[in-house]
Amino acid sequence: MCGICGKLNFERNNRVSPALIREMLDTIRHRGPDDEGTYYSSQVGLGHRRLSIIDLNTGHQPLSNEDGSMWIVFNGEIYNYQELRVFLLGKGHIFKTQTDTEVIIHLYEELGPQCVEKLRGMFAFAIWDENTKTLFLARDRVGIKPLYYWQNGRSLVFASEIKAILADPAVEAAIAPEVIDRFLTFFYVPGEETLFKNVFKLPPGSYLIAREGRPEIHQYWDLIFSKPAERLSRSEAESKLLDLLAETVELHMIADVPVGVLLSGGVDSTAVLSFAVQRTDKEVSSYTVGFSDPGVADERPYAQLAADTFGTKHHDMTISAASFAEFMPRYVWHMEEPVCEPPAIALFYVSKLARNYVKVLLSGEGGDEAFAGYSNYRNLLWMERIKRGLRPLNGALARGISLASSLFNSTRMAKYGRLMEATFPDYYYSRTSNPYQSTRDGLGNLYSADFAGSIDREYTLEPMRRLQAHVRGQNTLDAMLYIDTKTWLPDDLLIKADKMTMANSLELRVPLLDHKVLEFAAALPTDLKVRGFTTKYLAKKALRSRVPKAILNRRKAGFPVPYESWLRKDLRGWVQEVLFDHATTSRGYFATSVVRALLARDEAKGGYSKEIFSLVTLELWHRTFLEQRQPVSN
């Protein structure tokens, strides 16, 4: 796990400044404190910060092929690199290290851009071919590792983190105001755009080729939901899943440094732990964070149960409201893209704890997207079935549910009541149905008149609409799983996972997002994912002999953080200082009276924590990146 950066000048013999590459590397020092390296040629400069995981002594980057005509900088892990190494030795390639990095560059020599199709792992890398004057950038299938780029007519700049790109004086740290509405609609930024003007994400499962000043992006992988050639029985599917999980966890355990497991107290992380301890003779440690606040599920007892069951050396912790607020400026600085993900702050602190003992953590991230673990999938699947069966009565039913929601003060009932009359494409653009785009509680006019007039809703919804068109005709569950795997997963959950762990120079691995696991899950029929009211049906059946019943049967809690009550109580004054500061209100985005009403409604009855956290995050983003008002230590 590392940090990479570089610049390509399209004009030949226009050399890249070594001082620039060094400055870019300084901004991502946290991603790789163990080593630093650079490479310069006629028109390109490459930089690398290393976190040593495999081949600790000879893994220096940038790394070249045999004759020095190709150079690579690489971030990630290739779990089938030993198998690929054997293949490449048979082709006559000469290796000077034991690293997975060298496998990639020799594979590129053999296969060109198609090399990515052979890689099993998480990766973002750049290869410079001196002979053809070509820059090749690639990102893993799911988007576990980030890769950003900026370009104009003269050059292309890329890096693992946006702040490294902003180190180039040619790149202006400017906002793309049209992306604000997208962020506040989804509570993250789906699609290739970022909130930084002209800074883009290389899409997951894609590569970019830059030659003669003409960058082109190509998609090399997509998740296909289709029926298998022959349907497996449930027992056969269980057996295949267990074999696949055992294999992928074993591959993810490969390291020359200590490995631990991040426990959430749920099924997925416990399952990963069970396979991890089974597939290594080394001591495995485990880590979790929990809270004792009223109304918040405390993960620590369940994580401790998992640790006791599998005999790990366990560590846990909790954080306070003060620690939460204190970290917020650094949260924004590390995340770079505004994301409403309060559990990311808890992840930062537990990663900081784990870094005292290990360099690599495994987590259960991705199991819910692969095997349909969220209650959202079950609820919307049932709602679609009810709507089909009661089509003439949907309007009356919607009104009845809305009335009941008012009587019982239920935000959940209100949400699903409104959806009874909507079509799937109309409501699934947002996982949250936030009030910014409705008149619920009179909060639909959040934007100022001037800013509202500049909003293009078609642009806001374009990434989701494009994906919805792609899945048109598929069953409801597969459509939801596909859309979430292409948006929610890479642009929210995996951004959080990468940025918060790398902030502590810690590598996070996600075995359940191995592409072979995802492809297996995608081919399963719907009733092996959601059956009746049971989510993640096949996975739970397969894991029933491995995961303690108390964990297997508990209600899903996610990674709970009591930020809702903190924002309403402990941090109320801080929130008001941020949102009603003169600089905040003078930006002209929002109607101050509506923001005050939002806070008042939340204080009175709750239910608006995501909206408030998002507004605070957006303001801190402005201060951190546009005004540099929040000094942040690397």
C-alpha cells in the first residue's frame, strides 16, 4: 500500500520539475512513510511513497523492466502475483525483486493494457513507456484504491489523493459549484466528477491511456448479473461460497508484516476473522470501536465474542463527542471529497489504535453489497411486490401511510409512504430521500434563489440515471445491487476505508470485494440473497457453523456512531458556529432561515443528522481547501 503521483507534459522534451514531484509526495507522506522514490524522463515525472508490506528490502519504486524502457509506480496489492510470476518467468522475464509490483510491469510488457484483466487484487498504478511515449493509468475493478487526475491541453497530473494534484501551481483549487447539489442529494459524490473543478476520478474497472496529448479512458470490467449455466442447489452454493471465502481470505493474508482484523460485531467481519485464523500459523489480533451512549448499539460485546471464539488478541476503544468534533477538519482534509460518513471518524481512531500493533487490517467491507445485507434491499423489494399487486390502490395506500407517519412521528413510514406512488428510477437515485428536494416539513427551499436558479437537476442525477438505464429490465434486487456497487461502494464506503486507514499509514484489505466473490454473488438467484424477510440468506446459511449465533441472528447495526445525539446536544454550539459564521452565510448557497429551521427541527425531534453533518462538512471543505483556514498536520 502506497501513494503515487506524477505529471505528463504532452509536449516532448518539456521536462517535469523534480521540485514539483517532491512537493506532491510531501502531501501524501502518510500513505507511505517507509520509502520515497522518483523517476524523470523527457516529459514525465513519477513519484512514489512506500508502505512496506511485501519484500521489505528490495521493493523500492519507481521500478523498471529489464532494459529500463518502462517504469511503474504502484499502490495496492496483487494477491495472485506469485502465480503470475511463474507465468512470466516461463516467458523469459528476469526479476530483480520479489514484489507484486514487478509482476505488473512485466505483465504489461507481455499483454499491454489487457494486463489488468489478469490481476486479482486492489490497485492503482501508472506505467510510463519511454519507447512509445505513453502513460498508462489503471484502477482496480471495484475502486478499492483511489486514483485522480487533472488535465488541460498541455499536461496531465495524477495522484492517489487530490491534495497532491493541487500541489501543482498549474492546478487551481477551485470549486465545481454544480457538484454541490449532487453531494447534497446523495450525501456523497457519485460519478467521475469531484467537488474540485476539473479534477476527476478514474472510474473503477477502467484504465486511461495518454499518448500524443489525447487521453482516452476504457472500461475493462463490469459486474454482470446473470443466471449461471446451471443452477446450483442451496447446499452446493453454500459449499462453493465457503471454498471461495477461504481462498480469498488466505490470499489477503499474504504479507511480510503483522496482519489484524477490524471487527464490526457483524456477520461479515466475524466470518473474515474465522477464515483468517484458520489460514495462518501467525498470531492474529483484532480491533473494534464502540459506544456506550443511550440508543446506540455497542459493537464491543459482539466483537469481543468473536475474538474469544477465535482466540485473537483483542483491542477496543471508544471516542467522545469532543474527539469527534476535534477531528472534523482533519476528516475533511483526508477525505478530500465531501462525504456524509460519520463512521469514518471512528474508523480513523480505531485504525490509529491498530497501527500500534499491525501494518495490515482485514475488514468485512462489501459483504452487504455482494450478498444483499441491507434492510433497504428487503424493504424496497417487498414494496415493489406490493405495488405490483395493489397497483390501483397505490395512491390511497401512500396517503394512508403518510397520515400514519404523522400520527406516529415515524420518518421511516414517511419515507416509504412517499415511495408508494413513485417508480423505481424516480426514487432510487438517492438512498436517503433527503428533504432538500422535497417540501417535507417545509425544508425543500434550502438553496438561495440565486443558487437554486443555477442548479441543473439532470446533471445532478446523470450518473445514477445512466446506471438505471443500464439495468433497465433487470429484477429490482439485482438493479439495486448493481447501482450500489458502482456508486455507493466506491464513492462513499471505499473512499472512507482507504483515506481513514492510510491517514494512519495502515493498509486495509477487503476480501469480500475480491472480484471472484462479487461475480459469484452476482450470479446467484434473488431468493438466495433475500428470502422472505431474511437478508443475506445464502451467506448466513453457509456461515452458520462458523459465526456465533448471537452475531449471526442479531439485528444489523452497521458501524454505529452516536453523532445524531452529539449534533443535537454536545456539539450543538459548535454546529451553529460553523453554519452561521459570516463566511459561511456569505457564500450564498443556502437560505439561512431554512438552515436555522433545519437545526430547530432536528433539536426538537431528530431525523436530520445527515443533512446537518453534510452542511458542516461542506463548509469545512471550503475552509480547508479553498481558504486554507484549517491548518492540518500531515
